[in-house]
Amino acid sequence: MAMNQDEADARGALLLRDAEEALQRERLQLFWTQWGPTIIGMALMLVIGTGAGVAWREWRHKKEESSTNQLMAIVSDNGAGMTDETAAKMDGTHAAIGWLVRAGTVTDVSTPEQRNEMTKYFDAAARAGDDSAWGLLARWNILRLQMDDEKADPAKLIGEFDDLARAMGNSNLASLPETDAAVIAGERLKDPEQALEYLARADKRIPRSTPMAVMIADLRHLYEIRAQQRAANTNNQRAANTNEQRAAAKPDVKEKKQ
């Protein structure tokens, strides 16, 4: 049966959307391979065109500034030339991007020395970028490094992620620390209800049909199931306690006969 024009147009639009999504995944994978998984959140935001994408366009708008040549040289050299002296010659936005690129070259953080090195670069990016999107992304990555530390206080980390999300305001970027706060609440504190609260906040910021939205939806499904299980366990325990109390309150039948 031949398709009518509306069906053909709809199928064509679907194929174009699938092709665009595949291209986005390819770009994301390229960025991951080049700069390492530590700044994958930044890459993700660039790919789906949200908060950091705005910052990227702002940076491109500044291409005529003198610090751009230094930044391009650093990017071309995989961040190797990023030093305090170089940063002093650049504006804050460019310096922040340069330090983020430099941090992305430290792909193995299995030792305290490597973690400290990466933290040092992110800290430099946070200072240079201040309250810009790049500075806030640097602060987010610093917290993510702490998130990997099993000795870190989970409640304190959640508070710091929450503070960062509030500092990001209504930006889509705020979904990043909110999602991390949700994971800590769900996995470290075993509190699915708190996790769902943070995911609900993050979900409102992200456009539909984006990788970030899909990830948030998957996490919400997981913690909704856990919340239901915890509620059922709580109800069962209450029922068991009630039965025990009733049994304890009943007089012993044998004692009555005696």
C-alpha cells in the first residue's frame, strides 16, 4: 500500500531526526575520546545545545580578542601549554576553557597525586571563570571528584551540589549538580524519596528527547521502584510490630486456666 504524503513526510522527518541523533552521539564520542570522561558533562551540554552551548557561542563571538590565539594554541596542543603565565595573558573565559582542557588530559585519577593534579586544574578554571558557565562547570567537576571519594560525607556533598545548582540559577546546567545530588541521595544515603526530589528539579530544566533527559528518566524510574519497595517494607514492618504488640497484650490462656 502506497503511503500518503503526510505519512511520507512524517517518515522522512523521523529519518532526519535519527540521523541528527546519530551525528550528536558521534560528536559526543569524539569529544569524550579527545578530552577524557571527566568533563563529559560539559561535552554533553555542548552536544545538546543547552547552557554550555550558550557559553560556547559567547566564546565564538569573542574570536577577535587577542587571547583567542593563545587559547587555540592550547587546544591544538592538548592543553600542554596551559600555565599560570599563559593564563595571565588571557581573559577569564578563555583561561577557564584552557584549564578545563588541561584537566581533561589527566585521564587516570587512580592515585592521590593524579587526583590532586586534576583538582588543581579545575580549581584554576573555577577561579578564572568565576560565575561564568565555564567557571561553574569547573566547580561541578571538582565536586564530582569528591563524589568518587568513599570517605566523603554524602550529606555534605549533597549540600554542596545543591548550593552549586542554586548558583547556576535557571540555567540548564543546574541539572548536572542536581542529578549528582540525586545519585548520592539514592546510592549513598539510600533515600530514594530525596533522590526523586532532585531529579524532579533537574527534569524541569532539560529539553525532551535529549541524552540528559533520557538519563534523568531512567534514574527516576529506578528510584520510584526503590521508593515503592521501601514504602512496602515499612508498611510490612509496621504491621509486624502491631501484631507483636497485640500478641504481647493478650493474657496467656494457660495462666487463666490455672
